[in-house]
Amino acid sequence: MAISITFIVYLIAMLIIGYYAYLRTKNSSDYFLGGRSLGPWPAALSAGASDMSGWLLLGLPGYAYASGVEAIWLAAGLLIGTYLNWLICAKRLRTYSIVAKDSLTIPEFFANRFQDPGRLLQSISACFILLFFLFYTSSGLVAGGKLFHTVFGLNYKWAVVAGTICIVSYTLFGGFLAVSWTDLVQGLLMAAALIIVPMVAIQLDGYNSLTGGLRSINPELLNLFTDVKGQPLSAIAIISLVAWGMGYFGQPHILARFKATRSNKDIAIARRIAVTWTGISMAGALLVGLAGILFVMSSRGGKLTDGETIFMVLVNVLFHPVVAGILLAAVLAAIMSTADSQLLVSSSALAEDIYKKWIRPQASSDEIVTVGRIGVIVLSLTAMALAMDPESSVLGLVSYAWAGFGAAFGPVILLSLFWPRMNHRGALAGVVVGGITVVIWKQLTGGIFDLYEIVPGFIFATIAAVVVSLITPAPSAQVMQEYQKYIKQLDSDI
């Protein structure tokens, strides 16, 4: 009962934030990008919270629970990727998106940056966003289903429906500001939960120390270079884990935070906040999984049906119901903070990059916002349908979508910010080759095909973008002038 009351209070607080943001939303720029008004704290924590999602409290602890310290390779890759993305992309993308006709979405930025004459690049980019975000949003709804099933004892499918309603309710009305402000609160809650839970679990697990307990259970759990069976990790396995960091350069929901930051001078502060938050949160997530091994062995005879529920299991057992309610709200926070961002980016792609460009070019700002809200509902229902399988893995769904975005958009984003010779044909080739490589590679197994699909996707997309750009005509004089303007404004305080 106490847990239920805590959840209800938390949801009401998020809805209040959403309503306040609704009052502040006047046009499509406000709805999709918050009027570029985010300070360093909301920009940093919104980027981090929307990045990590339910994966941080379910997927990563579950992976550490199953694999031991092998999971550090994955966490290290993500931490490095977070730092490099803020360092390399943030200020450049924010500045160039303003210079390129104040582009609101990534597909629109591509079209304006390269002055794509037929807007084919914009449309295909929007289609990839819709495709991969269906899987990404579905992963959040799977996590929500597991949460509501654990907390309220709901049937899994009804639990997915309940989680979907919670997420859609405030995203629908408040738009980007609601998403970003709630992400600030949710990011702090997630970090606090990931610090508190493993500390309490380690003290109460009955072992003298975490490392001593793990060593007594299975010494391979503490070996960074072997799996839990003692088999050496292959180069393919290690590269695949670390390569998760490559995905950051192409994630539309994270890149949107860069563009929405208030000014260039806020970027450096936001980077420090984001990297610190990411490091603390991932360390906590790894400790939850490792401490969970000891707890399950000592109190449940080593039996846990679903490793991705280890955070929720620890919270339910170790804490008073009121405290447990607050900590479990962190799981809901993680799920909501990403799913809302994904729905918003997807709806912006649908409204700005497809509806406005191909169906009603003369559509007003209010009409675009309305279409965006309808898109939130349609996309959430589609993602909900995909999430109805209770056997779905949060980590598995995330890994596919993460690779898709990283390969399709990452190389093109980087080249567009650093290489003036790139043209719209090269950008289109990069997006198409990267996205298709991920889809095809995912279907193949064995040998080199066990390599995480983001690696070949990123490499092939880069080659395609460079080669096609070089064998086709150079960008127009106007594109080059705009590039020089962007370079000059990098040090300004726009």
C-alpha cells in the first residue's frame, strides 16, 4: 500500500511539471526543442537520463548479475562515449543547427546543412528514426511492464499498458520542456537510488566483502578477461562491448539536448555534470548487479528467474515500503525519461520531416504541434504492441536500436561538423549504408558476424559517405559560405 501511494504521488508530481510546461509551450520550436532554453543542469541530466533509461536500472545490473565484472567493458565504453560526444559534438552541433536555418530535428539539420534539393535525405533519415525508435521505445515499455508487474502484481500485458499511459500523459501535452524538466528530477533520483541500494545490499549480504563473497562463489566473476565459465573473452567480445560508446554520436534524443542548450558557454559545464552523473550511475548499476549475486546466493539459493529484475528484488526485500516506493520510482523515472524523449523525437520526425515537407508544406506552427501530439499517441501504441512479449529483453532491444542510430547517423553527424567537402549525396549514402548494414548484420551469426553490428555499420557508413562525396560534385558556394559562418561562430556566445 505504501509503495502504491509513493508511486501515485510521484506520477502526480510529473504530471504537474508536464502541465506547467504545457503553459510554456507556444509553438513548434517550444514543443520539439524547448525554445533552446536549457541551462547546463537540465541539459546535462536530461541527456544522461534520456540516454540511460530503464536499461540503467534493469539491463546493466542484469548483465552484471549474469556476467560479473565483464560488464565493466560495456560501462567503460559508454562513459568514454558520453565524454567524447559532449566534447566533440555538443557545441559544434548546437552552433551549426542555428546557422543552418535554426534546424529543429536531425533530419532537418541534414537537409539544411547540405542543402539537399529533393529533401530525400531528410525523409529517409526520418524513416530510420521512426524504425529504430519503435524498438528503443518498446524496450522502455518492456521495462515498465516488469516494474508494474513487480510492484502492483499486474498481469504483464496490463502492466505494459499502465506504463504506456504514464509516459504518454505528460509527453503529449508538455513537449520538450516537460521531458527535460522531468528528466532533471528523474536523473537525480536515479543516481541516488543507484548509490543507496548497493551500499545497503553489500552491508547486509552476509559476506565479509563484495570481492571476497564473489570470489568464494565463482572467482571468474572478478576476472575482466574471462566469462563466468572461465573461457577467455575474445577480441570480438571485448570490441563489441566497448563499441557501445560509438553509438552516442548518432542518438537523436541525446543530440537534441545539445541543440536545446541555452548558450555555447553552458556546454563545458554541462559536459562535466553529464560525465560525472554517468560515471556515478553506471558504477552504481554495476554494484547492484554484483551485490545481487551475493544476495541471491545467500537468501534464495542462487535462483532468480529474470536477472533484469535484480534491482527491484533488492529494493523490495531490503527497504521499508515507503523507502522502497521512492527507490522503485527511480525505475519508473529511468523508463519515463527515455521513452518520453524517444516519443518526442519520433513525433517531431513525423510532423516536421514528413508531414510538413511532403503532405502540408503550408501547415502552421499550431498544426505541426497537433500532428506531433497525434504522432506521440500512434507511435506509443505501436511500441506498446511490440512490448507485449514478456520474454523480451530490455538490453537486447536497446542494443539493436542503439546500433541502428549510431551507425546511420553517427558518421554523418561527425563528418558534417568537421569536413566541409561532404555533400548531400555522401550524407545520404552514409545514412542508408549505416542503417541497412545494422539490419542485415543483426540477422547473421557466427565468426565475424558475432561482432556488435554498430562496428561494421559505423565503418561502412563512414566509407560510403567519404567515397560518394569525393566522386560527386563539391558542395555549392553557398554551402561553403555557411560552413565558414558556422566555424566563425563556434567561439561566440550564441
